[in-house]
Amino acid sequence: MSAGLRPPPLPHPSVLTQPFWDATAREELLLQRCEACGAYVFYPRHNCTACGARALEWVKAGGTGTVFTYTVARRPTHPGFADRVPYVIAVVELDEGPRMTTNLVDCSPEDVSIGMRVEVVFGPLEDGLRLPYFRPAA
Ligand SMILES: [Zn+2]
């Protein structure tokens, strides 16, 4: 088997992250929000990163943000991504505040810039899972 035929890695939902993956399967982006101080938290955790409270609730995010930083992968970062190069790996700062590592889609690497407005889209994976990606905002 050539390296290019290896499947891409898949998420492994846990008890903690299952609500996030259930939502992406419905094409919804969820974040945790602290019931004590109101801070938004991502990635999923047991405690608020701002105040330490364990009172985190799941809320629907707006799905929009800005490109905080990015890089262009011209060699695959995993053998399962060999057919995707070049692709953009970005950190998107959501309008709620948390930053999410993702891929930018529906735009060429040359058109990406820091600060550009982006919106979430959902790409299908195996097992009914969907991954959140971002594209230039309409
Ligand atoms: Zn808090």
C-alpha cells in the first residue's frame, strides 16, 4: 500500500467531546460556556479556563470568525492527506473568543490573509462524523 492510500485520521469522541461531535454531525458548531463567569471554552474541558468552575454548558456558536494565523501545507502532514496538497491549516479566532485549529476550504492558499472573515462549513467523514472547516465569509 502506498502512503497516499492510507486513510486520514478520524476523531475519537469521548464522553467529554461527544456533544461537540453530535452537533457537527447536525452541522452545528457548539462551544462550552461557563455558567459562573460567561467565558467561552474550546477545546472541550471539564473546567472553565477563565475561573476554574466546573459549570460548563454547551451553547451554539455563531460559526463566524477571523483568521488568526495560518500556514500552507505543500507536503501532507499525514499520509492520508496526500491528495489534498496544497492545503491551508489555520487558527480561526471565533467571534465568541476561542481559537480553533482547522482547515480553510473553498479558497486558494494565495487568497488567504490574516484577519479575513470566515464562516464554518462541515465536511463529511466516515462513521457519520463531520469536521468543522472554514471558508471565506459570504
Ligand atoms: Zn468561568
